[in-house]
Amino acid sequence: MSADRDAQPQARPAPADACRAGAATLAADASRAPRGAAGLVARYAAFAALATLCNLAVQRLALAVPGVDRGVAFAAALALGTLAGLLAKYLLDKRWIFDDRASGLGAHARRFSLYTLMGLATTAVFWGSETLFWLVWKTDAMREAGAVLGLAAGYAIKYRLDRRYVFDQAPPLPHGRDADPHAPAARRGSRQAQP
């Protein structure tokens, strides 16, 4: 009986399950990741990749709904995928990128609101890139290529915005070669007087 069960093909997890499993694995691995700027970049890139995969998985689900006009499905896919990626990235960034331990509805509401606001401009980059690729090539593969390109550019911009405006109370990175060269001097721990 056991051999029959082993011979049967394994069911693939649903995209939402894959997002949750990936987030749990990355969060567990993040605690063992190198510290400093190199570790930060590695974690941020991994979390951006996971959020991108969640976004695209939800988009595929929305586009697969039968009987829905392709234009309506595309708009729904953009919105739902963006929300899925946003939630995944916020939760991972809050804890593992910016070491923000604040809890409670008020703290989350404030930060998530600012995080979303910072994401509006970067979302325009992502949506514009994905839409341009869709309009030019009209294939799902190129639409997804445009999405990945737009998300990569958007995440690079978003890190700087989040660090400065959303998680501005995050602990400083270490000095030396692992220090974040883009953080304001006061957050890097500089003892120099600020003008």
C-alpha cells in the first residue's frame, strides 16, 4: 500500500500555500543570515524575490478565472497581486530588514500606511513596466518579464524611502565596511555634530 502511495504524483501546492511556505522558510533563514550591509542586501533581495513570486502567483490565479473579460482580469490581477506582494514584503521587512519590534494596531496602522504610501510611486514604476511589456508583446511571459523588471527597480527605490520615512527608528547598522553608506550619519552612529 505504501508503494502505491509513493508512485502517485505529488500534488503541487497552491500559489498562496507556496507564498506562505516560502515566507516561513526565508524568515527562519533570515535569523542565520550574515549581519551588516551584505546580510541586509541578501535578505532584502530574497524578500523582494519572494514578494515578486507571491505577486505573480496571485496574478496567475486572477488571470485564470474563466469567463472574465481579459482586460478586467488583467486589472484585477494587477491589484490583487500587488496587495499580496505588499503584505508579504511589509511583514518580512518590518521584522527582518528594519528590526522593527513595535506591535499593536496603532503601530502597525501607522507604519503600514506609510509603507503603502511609499509604495505608490514605486508601484507606478512596476505597473508601468508590466503594462508596457503587455501592450507591446501581448504574451504572459513578456508581461511577467516587465513585472520582474519593474518590481526590481521599484524595490531598490522603496528601500531608501522606507528606511528614511517609515522605519526611521530602526537600529543603526554597524560601522566599518558593513555600514550602510546611504543612512544618515546620525543613524550610522556617528559622534560628529550635525549641522
